[in-house]
Amino acid sequence: MTLAPAGGGASPRVGIVDYGAGNLVSIEQAVVAVGGRVTMVRRPADLADLDALVVPGVGAARPAMIRLARRGLVEPIRAWIEADRPFLGICLGLQLLFEGSDEDGAETLGVLAGRTVRLADAPTLPHIGWNQVERTRPHRLFEGIAEGADFYFVHSYAGSPAGPAEAAILAWTTHGRPFVSAVARGRLCGVQFHPERSGRDGLRLLANFLGLAAAEAARTGGDSNRRPNRRPSRRPSRRRPRSGDLERTA
């Protein structure tokens, strides 16, 4: 099954970050199935000429951050996001957007205020299988997908946004206590579930993301090598979640 990127336009050039945190074959195949042209990103130079960036991953945050640092990709990823270029974090790739992880104490990218925390009151851990994703607001990422659609999860932790990052919450899922299962801010998107393993709805979500990337490429005239016009803003100060904050795991 092939789905064209929502919004049409030329096939976007999508970089998938390969940092040794999971099998990338399924996400590569899914992106190609919805019309993307894939480049595996293993070093900063691989980011040239891309329209969108995907950071997938499973496992713990600390080894992931070590691998990204060894490949020189931490600051380029932060700069990409700071420039508001199309970005999709999947599972661990979403969790890395926060300031740190309670799973192993790692300091992560710090793009969103908050931490990755263990799923609270979960009947089983890890949380594996299909579960409903309940949106908080309309967003292009979920166009053409029914409200409360099921997506496939494999994780024990999830992101807990804090302060201004709470405005980025796009969807919740319940496994024990509700946890944040999707975020969106500008062209930054992140999902806790695995769209590449979520059937037609997962492919539609990826097609929607590619449509966002294609629209941005058309708006900028295909200048995929543009740089942020300002230095990255100060990263949010690290803090432990408030007592009311949700817990999450990867």
C-alpha cells in the first residue's frame, strides 16, 4: 500500500538518524511506502539536502545520547529543531526531546521542558500492544485518522512535559494513569507509539508528516541547507516534575 504525502508536492528527502538504537528497516520501508526518499544519517554531513529528520529508537536514554554524541549529532539535531525544520521523534526519539530521563538519569536534548518518567500505576510493564490515542486538538499529523484510533506501543517510560512545554501536548493514552503519547510544537512532532508498526493509520500519520515537510520545502524554495538565523535559545532549566506531573517511560 502506498500513500502520497498529504499536501502533494515533490517527494521529500527524509533523514533517518541511525545511532544504533533499534532496527531501522521497518521505519525506512514505511517512509518509502508513503513517498519519502530516505537518507540514513550517521554523521553531521548527512544532514545536507534534507527536508525532514526522523529520530526513531528503542531502549534507554543514556546509551542513546552517548551514541549520538560519538557521531557528533547532538548539536546538529538541536540546531535543526531550533530552526523549526520538520522533525519527528518516535518512541525513544520523542523521549530524548526532554531534559532528562528517570530511567537511567541521563541528560537528554533539552528541547522540551520536562522529563521522561516511568508509567504510573501501569497494569503491565512494558506496555506492549495496541492502545487508543486521544487527541487534545486538531493537528495536521492526524489528518484522515479517526478520533481515538489505535496505535502500537512498546515502552515503559514516557515524556512528562512541564511548564511551557505542556502546550505542546497533542495526545494522551491510558495505561494505568494517562501519559502523553504525542506532542507537536511548530514543525516539531513526536509520538510515543510506533507508526511504522501501526498499520494504515501509522502510514497515514507518516504521510501527513511528509506532507508537512513537502509544504515547508515548497515554501522555502527547496533551500534545505538554510541555517537558523539566530543562536539556539537557552535550554530550559532542569527540574524534577511537580507532584502533579505525569510519569512516563520509553
